[in-house]
Amino acid sequence: MPIDSFTVLLFALLIKLVLGAMFLVFWWWFGWWSATLLLGSVTSVAYLVSGIESLLSIGLGVGLLVASMACCWQGARAFDHRRTLWTPVLVPPVLWFAACLAPEFLANVALRIALSSCLIAPVLALTAFEFWRGRAERLPSRWPIVVIFGSFSLFFAIRIPLIGIAPYPFGALPLQAGWLGFFNLMMFAHTILLSVLLVSISKERLELDQRTKAQTDPLTGALNRRAFMSRGERLLSRHAHDRAPLCLLFLDLDHFKSLNDRFGHSGGDDVLMSFVELVSASIRPTDFLFRIGGEEFCCLLPYTGIEQAHRVAERIRHQFESATVEVAGAPVRTTVSLGIASTETFGYRLDTLMRRADMAVYAAKRAGRNRVVVAEPGEPSTEDGGGLGMATGMTTAA
């Protein structure tokens, strides 16, 4: 049974109107998507009122379809917080309407298919590219959207080699109802799938933002203690499976209470933020910095042995000792004590590494602060089968 193109168009019109209104009302920041759907609705109206081969549907309908696809591209850019490019929105429909001023163009089906496909297919490919560019933000719906926009682009691009061998609207041969129905059905299917996925990806982003805020220290932007426990356990589980080395750095700012007493909590906050910025610049992108509480921080260094971790700790210590923080108009310099615990010595339990590195920090404090201490196994204890030996690689205060 042939596909009824009129019914498909009518359903597509109703669905696009409803979705366009919903995007505008409930997801008002997705105005570009709403414009895409509403312009597509006007295109459907033109086809329903005037017929698929009328000059109105060809001139106005296709022009608005081209404009809607350009809005689609800008919607992808807006979703990933990129600036709007107005030229690509305006130029494709202007080129189409300018071509329609020539009667010879309107009368030539092959030219119309070639130009419309050349205007629409690249814009859809660019839309897929925009979503692909944001792949660092791990949203499950992102990849299906890339695939569907790529498929949509291919759907229009393939019309060009089919111009001489397929019926309209795929090619320039005389119109056949079955081919027209299939074309409208494909348009309708892509619209529905993309609308569902766009709603899904917006929901995934909101959930990701909430999870990120729940695991981020609001003052410094470092990960918080909750993130330390969850990520640390997962990281150690992977390293235990591979028997790979990992080091935990415990960092405690020296004399922080006296700093707060002198400059107030706002002054202490300035020092904490500067410290996090310095540490973040001193570690690898694959390392993790956590604020455990107050002036205490932890770093997890995956696939890192003791010697390499000691170099990282010394770099942080030296750079922070040399740095000057502007607090209430006065230059302030302070120091940090660091303790290191390694899975090579203490195994793959997060609580054990944390306790050992914490004990190493206290050893550094007792030895005069502003130094790095590496936790070593010593006398057995009833707590976890090992004690803390005094450190290797201890540095004297400057």
C-alpha cells in the first residue's frame, strides 16, 4: 500500500507545531530549536495548501526549510555556549529566494534539487559537527544526535546524484506518490527522533550540572570530600585490577589559623583560591585535586610512583613558598606541608592511604613545616599492620 504523503505531512505539521511551542515555552533557551520547528511547520502548510509542485511551495516552502536548517545549526552552537553566527542563518535562504526570482530556475526541477540540497546538506553536516565538538561533555544522547544529523545531511546530499534517475522529490523525474510519501516520512522520522533526543540531552546536562555542583567545593572550585570518596574508590579499584601504582598527596597549609586571625576569613579564602589555582597548574589533567576541609587538600596521582610523586610535591611546595598572594592590599607569603602515601607501599585501600599521608603531614609539621614527607612502613600497628617511619626526601624549611 503506498504511503499517503498528505497524511504524513498533516501529522508532521501538527507534531512540529506542538514541539515548537513546547520548546519555546518550557525550554525558552532553546529558541533556535523552536524556530527550526515553527519554520518547518510553515513549510508543511505551504505544501498542504498549494501542493508539492506549486510555485508557492517551491519558492516559499523550500526557502523556509533552508532557513529552519540554518537555525538548527545555530541551535547546536547555542547549546554548547558558542556565539551566534548570523551570516549562515541569513545567506542560505537569501540565496534560495534570489534564485527563485529567475523563472528559468523555478521551471528546472534538476536545478532546484541541486541548489536546495547544496544549501541544506552542508548546514546539517555542520550541525552534527557542532555536537561532535562538545564531546568532552559526556552526555549519552550526544552521539545519537551526531549520527542522526549526519544521516539527515546524507539524506539531502544523496539527492544530487539521484537527479537524473529518481522521481521527484528525490530526483528530477516525474513525481510518484510512493517516493513523495517516503520522502515526507523520512523528514518526519528525523524530526521526531531529534526532538526526543534534544529534550533528553537537555535533561542529561541538568543532571550532570547537579552532580558536578554536589561534588565541587563552591569556594575554590576543587572537588570536595564526597567526590574524593567516590572517585577515589573507583580509581583505586581500577589500579588494583591492573596492579598499577598510585600516590596520594595530603596537603596542609601552614599557619593558616593565624592567617585567618590576621586578615579574616576573606583573606584566608583568597589564599585558598590562589593555592588551588597553583596546584591545578602543577599537576596533570589526569590527576585529581580535592578540598577535604578547611585548609586541607588531597591529590590523587594515577599511574604515579613515589619518586615522581615526590617531584610533583616538591614542585608544589617550592612554587607556593615563592608565590605572593595579595590579601587586603598587602602581599602575603605562606607555605604548605605535604605527605605522600603510595599503593606500592600500603596497598589499594583509600582509607589506609589517606591515614598514612595524613600522618606524614603531621611528621612534616613536627619537623618544622614547609616540607615533603613520604610515608614508609614501620613498626606494625593494630590498626592496619604498619606504622609510619620518618620520611624519605624530607626538605628543610626555606
